[in-house]
Amino acid sequence: MGESHVDWSLKNIWKRLLNSFIGKKEIESVTAKKETEVEIVAENEEAIELDENGNEIVSEVEIDPLAAAQTEIAELKDKLVRTYAEMENLRKRTQREVADAHKFGVEKFATSLLDVVDNLERALEAEEGNEAVVREGVQLTLNSWHDMMKRFQVERIDAVGEVFDPHLHEALTQMPDEAPAGTVIAQHVAGYTLHGRLIRAAKVLVSSGPAA
């Protein structure tokens, strides 16, 4: 009975030692885990900076000045190349438009002249000796000519009876006449203006006043 009691006592001692050892390991494990968490929190706290109001200060990422300058230069170069290409296309398009304007600028005017040509051809087709028909054809041609000129803002200057205007008239000569001096008494050829600008002065005879 004494041996059984000793065995039981030894078992209890071993259990207590074993429980004590296991408990110590668990405590060490928990302690190590807590210390790791504290270190992580401490590192995070060190990484986060706060201003005087307690707001987090976001640190700016450092940028390499050389790399930034190279990037900006590349962007500016790309913009320059694109702008040059656009200007070159605009220049070529403008040249084409100017060339077309020179070639076809009188297209409408030339088309209108065709009516005048048609009337002249009709006048030539009139039978010989039929002066009335020829005269009528010439009058139709002249009327169509004046109508066409008006469409293009070409205005006729008729100076007879008007006071001589050196801006519109060209005096061929002066001669005595009952009309007051400086009055246009005859017109050799009519003058014309284009959009108000003189393109040909009327060539006229001007009165020098009654003969003495």
C-alpha cells in the first residue's frame, strides 16, 4: 500500500510539473504574440505622422527631377511635332484653295458670258438684208450684257449732263458750249465701277462755257 501511495504522489507531481510547463509555454507564446503586435502597432504609429490638429500628414512621394524633366521634354516634343504637322497640312490646304481660286475664280463670270455669246451667234444667223433682226439681236445681246454686269456688281457710268468728276471721268478735251463750264457734254466711252471701285473712267468732252 505504501508503494501505491508513492506512485500516486509521483504521478501528481509529474502532472503538476507538466501542467506548469505547458502553462509557461502558452504564456510565453501569448506574450511573444502580444509583443509582436505591439511592435507592429509601434511601427505603424511611427509611419503615420499627425499635424497639430491630429490629422494624418500624407507624405509626398519623392520624384526624381531628372526623370520628371525628361518626361516633360518628351511631352513637349510630341506636342511640337503634332502642331508642326497640323500647320503643314493647313499650309498645303491653303495653297490648294488659293490655286483653285485663281483657276476658277472667274467661273461664274465666264458662265454668264455664254448668254452674250449665244445672242451674238443668233444675230449672225440673221438673213442678209434683214437689218431689223440684226439690230434686235444686237440689242438683246447688249441687254443681256448689262444684266450680267449688274449681277457681278459692275455698274455703268453715264456722264453726259453731269458735272465733271475727275474721280470718275477722263476729259478728252474742252470745247465751248451753252452748258455751264465744267459740264460733260458728250461721252466717248462709258465708265464702269466694280463694287464701287472705278475700273474704267468715262472718257468725255467737257464744256468750257458759252463762246465769247
